[in-house]
Amino acid sequence: MRKWLLAGLFGYSAVLIFISVMPLSMGTSESLSNIYLLDFRLDYLLHVLIFAVWGVLAGIYASRFAKERNKILLNLFLVGLLLAVSTEYVQRFIPYRGYNVNDLVGNVIGVVLGFGVLLATGRYRRSKLTD
């Protein structure tokens, strides 16, 4: 089970990296920027949601370890923050993409929220060591 979770986490990370560097079709960025939900731009909420999923996946993976669970959880949290920052920051150097600090904040909030949800539910403590 751990191997599948790790493969899923790597796969999801690869998709995030790919999405952050691929060119957007004309109008996609503008149309997402014009949709609001509860006075928040939809694209900011999508950044939070996408990285919250990453945080939950990483936390579930860490929960599969009995002895080193907290160390692995902390390391994955730091990797998540690095991924959240780097996927947005790299867009500064890609001519067809745009760096936006609000997207960066959404990414970081998503990682924190994903791990927070997992910790608040106690899910990562109750998991059994399965392979």
C-alpha cells in the first residue's frame, strides 16, 4: 500500500509541475480570473484546493509509518511547501506564464490546509502499518 501511495504522491507532484509550466490557451487565464466565489477569484481557490489534496496525500503516506511517522510528516510538509513555492516561482521565468504572489499564497495555504485537515481529524495517528 505504501508503494502505491508514494507512486500516487509522485504522480500528483509531476502533474502539478507539468500544469505550472504548460502554456495556457488564449483566454483560459482571463476567464478564470473573472469568476468569483464568495468574493474570491476562483483560480485562487483552485490553487488552495489543488495543494490541499497534495497535503492530504502526503499525510496519508506518512501515516503508514509507525516509528518515523512524525519525521516523515515534517519532511513531506517541507517538501510540499517547496513544491508550492517553486511551481509558482518558476513561472517568473517562463514567457507565456505569469507569476502571481496571490497564487503563491494560495499554494502555501493549500499545503497547510491539507496537512491541517489530516492532523485535525487524527487520521494520521490511527492508521495501521500496512504494506
